[in-house]
Amino acid sequence: MPLPVQAEWQPGYYRFATAPLGALRRQVTGPAGSTDESYHLRVTAAGASLTAVSALGLQRGIATFRQVLERQPRGWRAQYCDIRDWPRFKWRGLLIDAARHFLPVAVIKRNLDGMAAVKLNVLHWHLSDDQGFRVESRLFPRLNQASTDGLFYTRAQVREVLAYAAARGIRVVPEFDMPSHTTSWIVAYPRLASVDSAYAPYTLWRTTNVAIDPTRRSTYAFVDSLLTEMTALFPDPYFHTGGDENDGRQWRRTPRIVAFMRAHKQVKADGVTPDKHLLQLYFSQKVDSLVRRHGKIMIGWDEILGPGLPHDVVVQSWRGAKAMAQTVQQGHPALLSAGYYLDLNYSAATYYTADPHAGVPDSLRTRVLGGEAAMWGEYADSVVYDSRVWPRAAAVAERLWSPAAATQDVPDMYRRLAAVSDELEGLGLRHRRTPAILLRQMAAPYPAALPALQTLAAVVEPVKEYKRNFQGFKYTTETLYNRLVDAAPAESDVARRFGATVDSLMAAQPVLTSLVPTVAPMPLTPVARGQLARLQKQVQQWQQASAALTPLFVVAPNLGEYAPLATQLATVATLCQQRLAQLASGQPVLPAWQTEAKLQLDAAQKPAGQAELAIVKAARRLAGL
Ligand code: ACM
């Protein structure tokens, strides 16, 4: 994925006598330096050939070629095909947050491999935030000590990542977020602070609303020096300076800043109330002029938008379609990330249906550069990062690469996503291995319960959106991500398939809700009988798993927080079993049973350990609720 949709498939296969990549005839037809990513891949009885205008196009074609290859007992084969393919958007990014948790170079590299496989072409490397500043700075070395772990990339490591990305046709855009998200800067250099106070390395996840002081000349001298150093390190023409989530509380609380705002007419209509938007706009314009002096084009989040911001500044929308529309209406190139936040734990289908052109008038569509999937790192350390990105990021990749009309078929997307997930595993991504290892570690005190724990984890998902912040568990930068919630998939395949089978079975059922059916029960079709049998087997497995987990919860006290989910699983399974028995015998669903089922299912939806059962919605549909 994105498996090319502009493909023509012919019956038959070409079998490779040698390594298929070596046997692929490749040709570049255009000038050096071209950024055209189109390619033409053909597999015929004469072999496989790939032509592209640019070397970049060859790389995209090779990514597709890997996807049409099938391993055979001896060697490889590729289906005959004739594929002319090109991207819909030229900017197809993944935001990797290495600021909240430092991510070692190996993690970045294997995620770059994943990006290349799905034709993502921009790594947006979020390198500084409240919790840390992650690039070696020779001018401001204290920045690198202002995190609890003291971890950062050396300049040599940055160059290593840049070279690795370039070799895969991936640009790297660094982000140094300011004026807010800068606690680490202020810890290192207190003179940057808006509010004079004692600052220590920030160990929590919530937004601080700490902001550097935009009224002092020395702040811009600092930013200019930092830009001198960082723009020289990162060769991409674009440079991200953040700009998000500053509520202005520190500015409003500081008399000298308020005086500055009044003197500069940065006030609301009443003429006196300070307007933080106007001060932030002033800041963004000054930072833009510095970025520009260093030969780069500035990118910032939604909040930098305002009158007078030069029109070539790129705005990245994280707050929604309305912000995206405002951006293009005000003349800026735009990137969409709203709808692509992987850390919210939505389904691949949710991301797949978000479109960068949604809400953008036709006449302004050329201003949309593309979009970026974003994986913010509060709840993803280097151990679990891959499994929070993949395979769902591939759904965003396809949305950004393929024609809009070709990205409507969600079931087919899931079919291909499974194949891509296999491919990613083969490339060394750890999105499947790591959760499996975590579960083994959890079951170590009573290994016989491992299969049951796997069964439970497969139908559990972390709570959605930002709810993990608000369920009574205190997370800090030191928290280990080794609990069941961390091994649980962001989207449960088992739950999705269960739901699909339920829907298919229910769609084929006559509606039987009255106490005394007026029609004789219809016999089930063979297909429905098969589905019913599959569901029965599934719910039985859940019941057994729930029972088998009891001794593990006794001997592994840390796992005890998840005992409620195991109990809820048994409850849901029992209800499903009752309903399936009714369906098998053609009995109507009784209102009294439904009332009780509803109560139980409501209770079964309750999260435990910041995780929740992903099968409850499907169970409701099965129960006719
Ligand atoms: C953001 O999510 N605050 C850009």
C-alpha cells in the first residue's frame, strides 16, 4: 500500500530465476534533480521493467514492485501488470515525536523503511518540546541537559538519519516548537522566560502553556543563533517552528509584556485588553524573517495564521477542516494533519476517509500541499512506537498518494493493509513483535495463561483521544510502557472482524422482535450458518480465556488492574452466546432480555487501566440494541 490503483493486471506470472530486484530493468528518462515521483512498472512474459522520469520515481516504483512480488517455495514470482502511477499530493508526511520520548536512531531508521514502503516522503521530526531538546547544540549545550533522561541526537547521528532518509527519497523537516512547548529551553536558559520562576525539567504530559518572552530582543538573538546552527544541519528548504498551544497565560501575567502589548496596539477591540493572538503574530512574523534570512521557508501550526503573515509560510492544520479552509483562503500553502493523529487511537478507516481537500474550495485546492500522519509521543516510547504508527499510517499514505476516487473501498483497504503489515514486519518494523514480547513478559509468572492473555489483549484497545490523561493514572516521563494497554493494538483486528461478521449475519436476518412471532422462523442460509458457527466459536474462546486468566491475576499483582476487563469479556461473551443461540433456533429477541443485556453491555464498556473492550459495540448490534 498504497497498492497502485492505476494498475492493469493481466493473467499470468513472471517467475524470477534470480533475485527479483536485481532482475528488474530500470531506466531514468528525465533530468537529474527532478522531483517527479511518477513511474511505469511493467511485468510481462519478457520480465519486469521500471521506467521513471527521476531516481525518486524509480524508488516509488520499486516500493510497488515489492508489493506485486510473491514468494514461492522456490524463488519469487510477480503477476503480469502494467502500472502507471503518480502521487496525488507531493507532501506525504509522518510526524515522529522524538521530544516527549527520545527515540534512538535505530527506531527512526526502521520507521523510515516503513515510510518508504508506503511511499511517504517527508519525515517531520519533532525535536523539541517541554520535556526535552533532542538535537546536540554546540551554541546552547545546556538545552541538551534540560530533560529528565538527558538523551539527544549528536550531530553525527542527525546526519546519519538524513542520509538514510535521502537514500529512500524521504525529506526531513525538523520542528523546533516555539514560543510555547519550550519548558526545556527555559530550564536551560532562564533568560528566555516570560514569567520569572524556578523551572525544572518537565516530567508530565499536559500542555504547560509556558512560553518564551516575545518582547525581548535577546529572545530573537537566541532564536537567530539557534536557527543558524539548526538550519545548517538540516538541508531541507522547509523549517518548522511550531507555534501551537500557547494560551497566552504567561504573557498576560507579566506586567512588562502586557505593557509591551498595549504599546504595540496588541489589544482587543476595547483598546486595553491584551490580545495574545496579536503578540503571537508579531512573534511569528519576526521568527519568519529570521528563518527566511537563513534561506528557509517557515512552516507552523494553525495558530500562526494571521493578517500580515507572508503568503509563502506554510500552515499545518491540526485543529480541523475549518482551520485548513482559512489557511488556503488567506493565501497560504497548507498541510492537513487534523484527522491523521495516530495517537488518538482511531481506526485505520477513520484516517483513510479524512481528505486534505475536504472543505477546501475547488479554486484553492492547488494550495494544499498534502498532509502528514502524526504520532505524538506522550504514550509511545521507543519500545512501543512502531506499533502505534503501523500499520495505520499506511492508510494515511494511501489517502495521500492515490486518486480520491480510488480510496473509497474500506474493506479492500483493510485487506491490503494486512498485506502491508506483513511487508513491514519483513522490513524489521516491530509493530507486531513488541506487543507479543510485552505479553510474554506479563504472563511470565504463570506462562500457561499466555494464550488467554493474548486473546484478551487482542480485543482490548487503549482509550481513545486524550482520555488516557484523565483516568487517574499518573504518567510521567519516567513511566514504563509495559502494561496491557501498551500491548493492546490501537485498533483491534479481531474486534473489527467480529463486528463485520455480526453485521453480515444480522443483515440477513428477518426482524423478529415481537414476543409471538407472526411468521415461522426462517431457516438460516448456509452462509449465515457458517457465520453463526464462527461467532459461536469466537465467544467460546473468550469465555475460556477469561476463566484461564484468573490464576495469572492472582500471581501477577501488577496485572490485577485488568481483571475487570477479563470479567467484562466473559459477560459480553455470554450475552453473545445467548443471542447466537436465539438466532440459531429462530427465536425472537425478548425485550426483557434486551433490557438486561443493555445494562450489562453498558457496564462492559467501562475502561480499566486506560484500556477498553473493543467488542462491545458489535455485541450491542448483535443484541439488537
Ligand atoms: C498540536 O497537536 N498541538 C500541534
